[in-house]
Amino acid sequence: MPDTNARRAEATTSLGKIFWVFFKIGLFTFGGGFAMLPVLSYELYTKRKWIDKEELTDIVSVSTVFPGAIAVNSAFLQGLRMRGIPGVIAAITGIITPSIIIILLIGMFLFRFTSLHIVQAFFKGAGAAITGQIAYAVYVFGRGTTLNLRTVGLTLAILVILFVFKVHPIVAILISGAVGAFIFPKENA
Amino acid sequence: MGILFHLFASFFLIGISAYGGGIATIALIQHEIVAVHGWLTATQMRDVITIAQMTPGPIAINSATLTGYKICGIGGALLASLAVITPGILLLIGYTLTVSHLRSKDTLNRVKLALHPGILALIIYSVYTFGSVSIDGLTTGGIAAAAFLAMLFTGRRVHPVLIIIAAGLLGIAIFH
């Protein structure tokens, strides 16, 4: 188990404390995983020194390789480092609890109002803006991808499959993983 | 029981491809919830995703919680939320059990490299799937373009949620 090199101070951190710190990270993270990174960095590194800069980079980089919310994956890794499996449970419940409570409150009390004309007008504008933000995500993600003949070719091929054959979108990840493993040789990594 | 199983299976599947900050899951969420199961209409799905973007927490989990609640109440909300984080957690458990420390960078980088084209394609596809329910003319198209440019030129100085709220208020001013 990797938590053997967890430090003394960490081993004594209470589960309640872990839950609370991740609860705060979950509460103050609006707008997806990459918005969470500054908050995560502040709470775990700047404020509490639970980890050093390099460990933070490791956690984030491993979290982004695995599917699922970066926030949850980071909580898993940090919880495990600090207190093993109970730490994982404390960190993960901590980070997802705020949003689940907020969303449940919206579902129970506000979602019924979405059919009102004024709310629909709001969603129409907001939804259009989100489309623009997704387009911006294409730009950001594209910039972070090594663009060469193979990556662009594979991306285009997957797009053709998605648009022309209307396959299940998960096929994109499966094809990418399977083909990518073959066409990107080790020395490129 | 049947519907709970399908709910779990759907969000488990969504969890498998939840990469790149959640944006890449939008097309998949729409596909599973609207096209495959018909649990929500396309417009309801747009509303759910918009709320998920505007509230704290990962978009995939927020959409799962809200969709699950709409379909099966609080039990559905918790089940769908659990389902969407399960694949990542299972893989991380496998990873921590087999790789003794966080630093097998070579393998990790290879996986990342292999998956990048698929994730990029999914985000591009999400522009289309989400755009086709959110953009119905020049006005909404203009708002989308303005939001894109606002993100591009303000970088991270203006919070994305503020841009969504501003566009929503603009929507009220124009469409109401």
C-alpha cells in the first residue's frame, strides 16, 4: 500500500478533519475539475502542508489519467495517503456532500420552476453561453494536446465515427484507448 | 428495481468516460439520458446540465444527482451519484494495489496520450450535441460566440459561472 510513506503528522489527522477540509474544497469549487485545482492546492499545500508541491502535482496528474471527477479522484488519493481506507471514505464523502445537498435542494424546491417562462428564458441564454464555454474547452484541451499527424488523424477519425454512424459516445474513449496504445510508441510518452 | 439498475448502469457508463473536467461527459450524458432512455427531454437535460455547471462540484456528479432525483427521488439521486464515481474509484484501487507509488509516470503518460484524441473528439462532439438543443438562431448563436470570446480574452480572470449568469440574465432581457 502506498500510504506507508505517509508522514507522522498525517497519520494523526482525524477523519473528521479530513472530511471537513474536503467538504470545503467541494463547496468552493464551481465549474468543474480544473476550477478546483487552486482550491485543492490552497487547502492541502499552502494552508495545511499536508503535502508538498511535488506530491500535489502527482495527485493531480494521476487524478486526470483516471476517469471520473478530478476532485473525487484527488480526494481518494489524498485520503488513502493520510488514513488508508477510512481516510478515502472521509475525503470522498466530504468532497461530494456539499454539491449533493445543494443539488437535492434545487431538485426538491427549485426544479419545478424551470417550466416558468422567465426561467426558460434564463436557461436559453445560459445554455447558449455554456455551448460557447464547451467550444472554449475544445480550444484549451486542443492546446494541451500534442498536435501531430497521429493525434489529429485519430481525433478526426473518431469524430467521423461519432457524427456519421451516431455510435454511443463512449466508443470514442474505447477507440482512442485501443488505437492510441498502438500508434503512440513508448518513446513518445 | 429495474429502473434503479438502469440508472446505475447509465451513470456507471458515464463515469467511465468522465475525463477532462467533466465537459467531455456532456455528449454522453445527453445520449444516455435523452436518446437511450428518454428519462428527460432534451430541454430538461439542457436545464440539468446548466444547473450542474452553475453549482459547486463536478458537473458529472451534479448531473447525476439531479437526473437521479428527477427519475427516482432521493434514492435515485444518491445511486446515480455513486454510480458516476465508481469506475474511477475502482480503477484507482486497482492502480494503488498494483503500482506501489504514484510515480509510474511512463505508463500514466502513455494512457493520457492514448486517450487525448478521444476526449478531444468528445468535447468537440459535445459542442454539437449541446449546441443543437441550446442554439436555435442568431441570438443564441451570438450569445454562444460572445461567451466563447469572453472566455478566450478574460482567461481565468472572470469566473465561468459569472459568464453563464450574465448570459442567463441577458436571456431574460431578450426572450422574456
